[in-house]
Amino acid sequence: MPNHSDQIILVNGLILADPDSCLVVPHGKTVIKGNMLSEVNSQLEAPPFSSEVIDCSNCLIMPGLVNAHTHAAMSLLRGLADDLPLDKWLNDCIFPSEAKHVGPEFVFLGTSLSAVEMALGGITTFADGYFFMEKAADAAAEVGLRAVIAQGILDVPSPDCPDPAKWNKRIEEFFARFPESPLTRPALFCHSPYLCGPETFRIAKKLAADHGTLLFAHISETRCEVEEIASRFGKTPLEHVHDLGILDRNFVNVHCVHLSDHEKDILADSGAGVVHCPESNMKLASGACPTRDLLKRGTSVAIGTDGPASNNNLDIFEEMRSAALMAKLVTSDPEALDARSVLRMATIQGAQVLGLDHSIGSLKAGKLADLIVIDLDRPHLTPVFDPVSHLVYCARGSDVRDVIVNGRIVVRDGSIITIDYSELASQVRSFAAKIAADLGIRTELK
């Protein structure tokens, strides 16, 4: 749904424009022209007649949240296999279901559903890794979210590359067919060192560099992975990718749960980013990323939800709270990861890890207009002594009232306005019924 005014003006309320300072101040006026912020917290005055005005009284304006790692299409497998360790969850449940059901329609519907969930929860940018990713890009753009769309690469058969020897050709097709949109950009995702060999990593890194894109990989997620890579190569997963010469600022390490002090130093020296997925790591009993140590060394650490089949929701507010509490628990230090540090991870540091901090992650004139409005007039947010503490320890995705991405209103008064959600939900339920029938599961909703 396009905006039919020359500009959008937000007035009143509070604003947190710069996550680096985390300063929350009274808000006058913020002006969006086209897809850009032209004024941020300037003096309030009568707006032009042609403007759309959003009154943010009793609300907080802040940069949109960044979900730096998910597998969005897997919302169609949400709740299918819970309370299992990662290897059993993948090999016995997820991989067989994917082999039978994952195709272009699955990816488009699942990503659309997840994009709506993320938008309603204040996520304006997400990084996604899966299969048939041209369709994921279509879904993100249709819902209206910014996204880094990474095509998955494995050395075993996958839904869109049954012959793993031909993954290079699949990548060529992905780049050639990637839809044009100001909201989406392509990337590559080598699943992990245990499912991608050294030559696959090297070639993927070169292809990513040739196309000016990021390369993602799951790194050191579980002890089993660490032990397997040690038995194969005599080193840890992080040491392995470092020795392959691919660990740099355009390589994104997802999870990094099991790291030695030496590996933490390697990460800091490389400039590579890390994505922390606390709730998925807890649910799968993988462990805890050493966020305090990484941040102290100057490594950029973002927050991700992981996929909706292993979390099982896409609420970054929950992830912020969990990240802070997890760090305190594992270090026995209540100051290990404070609210301001976590908020930066979900905004400007998430943008840094994705190479987007020049355009998003903070609110500044000349940056892209990606912002959210949070309703503070809720029982669990009252009273407000410290707004930043409330954002991390009290707020929920459902507290987001309005979402603007690239200058376009995506969520207004808590409702998605870019697509017909009822129609999407109907299509999702129809597809889910096929999966349920195949597995002999009874579904209650039709």
C-alpha cells in the first residue's frame, strides 16, 4: 500500500536515535521524504498540508530492529520437531521433511509468513539463509522488509540442488535470477564446515567476493561439530575457516558458541562479524556464545532468532532479553551484558555485521527511513524510569505500533498493511495440511 503524501512526519513522544549513545530524549518532529530521513528530532511546528502525520505521544521512536540470522521459510515447519538435540532434530526430522516438501511455493509462503511476523515485531531488516532464495527475496519485498538473502550451499543433496556436484551452477542461476528491489540484496550461505568441504568454502568465498556479497556459515554451534571438525582436520571450526583464508569482514559467523580465547582473538583480528542466537542455542542445548568476551575484543556481535522451526518465534525483543540474561548466568556476572550493549547488538551492530550500517541502524538525516514506534502505554511498560532497560527487559514484539521501512509504512496501529494477511494465512494452512497429512499429524485449524 503506497503512501499518498509528499512526506511522512512523526511528532511527539520520545526518541532513541543513536544506539551508540542510547540517549532517549523528548521528540519534536522527524521528517521522511521519499525513502530517506530528511530531519530527525527537529523543532515541532505545523506540518505541511500534504504530509501524513503520525502522532507518537506516549510512544518511543527508534531504529528498526535487525534480525541477523534466520531461515524464514521454515515457519512452515514450526513446532514439527521440538525438544531434540541439533543432530537428531536435523537428520531425523527436518532434512527428511525438507526433501519432500521444500520448493518455490514453500519458500515463498513460509518467508512471507515470517516476514509478516517480523514486521509486526519491529524487525525492519533480516538476514536469511535457505533454498530457492529468489522466492524469499520476492516475499521480503512484497511484505516490505529489507533483507540480505543468502542462497544455501551444501555438499549433500538439497531441495534446489539434488546433485551437489552442480551447486556452482545453482549459484550462477541464483545471481542471474535475483529479483531487482531496493530492499533486498543477494548473499551466499555455506551451511557449516561439517556439510561443506574446504574447496566448497573457498569457491563460495570467491563467488561472494566476485559479486560483492557476504558469505555466511554456521560455525562452532555444538560440541559435536567441534569434535567432528577436529577429527577431520585437527583444528576447531573457526581455526579451519581461518586457515582456509576466508575469515574476513565479509564473512559472517553464526552462533560461535564454543570458542577458545585464541579463537576469540582470531575473530577480533579478522574483522568478521558474529551472530548470537540465544534462544535457539538454549532450546537445542547447544550452549552460550561468549558475547562479553567478543565485545570486549571489539568484535561486532549481532542478534538473530535463528529459524522459526528451532526457536520457535521471531521476536527480537525476546532475544535481547535472553541474550542479556544468558550472559549474566554463564559468567555469574550481572554486569556481563547490559541493556545498552544488547540494544546496540539488535540495531547498529546488526547493521554493521550485515554491512549496512552506513544506511540503517540509527536515525540520522541522510540515512534510509527504517524506524519503529513502540507504544509505552502498556501495564508491563509502566512506569518508565529507564526506557532502554524497558526495551530489553520488559518490551515485547506486540508493543510495536508502527513500522516504516524505506520510507513506506508497513505496519500501522499494530496491523500489517502491505499485504492481505488473511489470504496468506489461508494459503499457509492449506500447505501445512499437506505436510501434516504426510506425517500423520492432525491439525486443528483449517
